[in-house]
Amino acid sequence: AQSVTQLGSHVSVSEGALVLLRCNYSSSVPPYLFWYVQYPNQGLQLLLKYTTGATLVKGINGFEAEFKKSETSFHLTKPSAHMSDAAEYFCAVRDPGNQGGKLIFGQGTELSVKP
Amino acid sequence: DVKVTQSSRYLVKRTGEKVFLECVQDMDHENMFWYRQDPGLGLRLIYFSYDVKMKEKGDIPEGYSVSREKKERFSLILESASTNQTSMYLCASSLWVGGNQPQHFGDGTRLSIL
């Protein structure tokens, strides 16, 4: 069964520093991939989604993610962190053949940004 | 923009009560989902629905039921609430199932069972 691993339940960076949030999936068949962000006391908001053929995906708020099939990874990056980026981030995958098209979520990574 | 509205942001109920959580979407989406979110466990799917009056069990359906009488509305029911159902509940919808179609989420209902 497909699984998603987000390395690090908590990541802390300084304002202006690079943000790197890691996501690895388990399937040998590349799934559909998504990153969501959840601000305190809110629901999940789509940051970006993987589209077949594009290894680098750009999302909202300056975030982007790189799909690496050989590493079964879809890490999320942002060149310069802003205080407003403090939130929880979820990686999610959907297998192409998954009955029901369910999304499988990682456990989440909480990003803190220090001034 | 898709709007998914959950009727309550915070809810406090007592053990044994029957609890209804309501969710409405305004984009004529076919599919709707209920998740619960707990620290360290991410999101876990409770139930989902492909169409009116249709429902499918997710990964953790025990203790819950759902109702979808109209396309835009999907209700989660806790038949007899227990303290281990204290959690954040998130509703989502999507235009269709599969592919790179994303799910759109409501703001969540934080439910406490005393």
C-alpha cells in the first residue's frame, strides 16, 4: 500500500533562510502528488500539485517542489522564509490506480520561522 | 473559488450524545470527504461520497455514519459520542475523483467530547 513519509515533524528556520520540507512516497509507480498548507485554526489550502512531465512545480506564496522519480521524493522549498510561512505543511499522494482516488497524507511538518 | 463551509468551528458535546457535523460546498462537486486530524497522525479518512445517497467507508469509519441527501451537503454523524472522538474534523470536496484533481477543504470543526 502507498505510504507517505515527511521527514521531520518540526522544522525551524530563520526569516530569510531557505525552507526545505521533505516528502517521500513508497510506490514504484509515480503517484499524483500534492502539497497543502494549514495555518492555525484553518483548513488545508492547496499549495501546489504535480503535473506529469514537469519535474519542478511552482505553487503559491513562492513555494515550489521538485519531483525526483529516482528518489521517490517531492520536496517542498522556498528560497527565503517569511514570518507568515509559519504553518503546518502536508504532503499528499494519490495512486493512479487507487480505487476511489483517495488522498494519502503524510503526518505533517510544522514550520516555525524565527525573526 | 471553491467554498467549503463547515457549520461549526468549535463544538462541545457530552459522552453518549448524537452529534451532527454539517458541510456544504458551493461548486457542484461530485465528491465529498470527511477526515479527522489528530496531532502526529496527519489526516485520516472517515467516509467519502461519490454522489447523492452514495457513501463509502474510509480508513476509520467505526463510530461514525454519514448522510448525503443533496449534492452540496455532506453530514457526519457520531451516533453515540465518546471521548476518543475528540478531534479536529475536516470536510473536503473535489470535482471528480482521481488524477491530479485536488481536494478543497473547509476550515474544520474542533469537537470536544466531555
